[in-house]
Amino acid sequence: MAQQAGLIEAQLLQPKSELKIFSNVSFETLKHKINAVYSDGIYFVGLDNHVGYVVSKDKELYFLHSSYVDDKVMIEDAETSPCFSSNIYVFAEISTNKKLIESWILNERLNVPTN
């Protein structure tokens, strides 16, 4: 999974029709849009050249990822993370995704989409 493009990884977690995709937006616009559609939780995010997780807590966004800048796993304020900058953000629900959680509990395999 980790060697796939961000969009493919997101589609492993949630149907493409349910993904939230934002492009060419400022951080403030992205934050506003994310807070409008998602509650507190953990979300997968695919970027131009990186992937990670966004933790939304009390309307703040944190980026959890393996940093290519600091060469370690980090959780940092998404707004100031140098690795969070992107022209596209593809979000898939994780902690709020009932179907994904059910699949995990039932030990069901996730299949890599072909398209």
C-alpha cells in the first residue's frame, strides 16, 4: 500500500466517490473546508509527493507522517509542516469510516484498486 500513489492509497480506504479532494487552495481554505465536512478524528491524506495522516482535534489540523525533511516519524502542526505543502490533498476517512473499521475487525483484506 505504501508504494502506491496517494489517490490509490485513499481508494483502498474509501470508495473514490466518497473521497474529499481539494486542489490549489491555501491552508486557511483547506482547514475551513476540512472542518466543515469532518469531525475530530484521523484521516488519510495523499499529497503531490507524500502521504500521511491528518489528525483533526478541536478544529486544529495536525500532520502525522514520516518526514523526509527530518528523517523521522512526526506529528506536527499541519500549517507549519514543510511536508504538508501540496497542490492537491486527497482525504479518506479512517476513524470515522464505519465500513473500514468493520473490515479491520473482521480481518478482511484491502484490495488495491486497478483504476
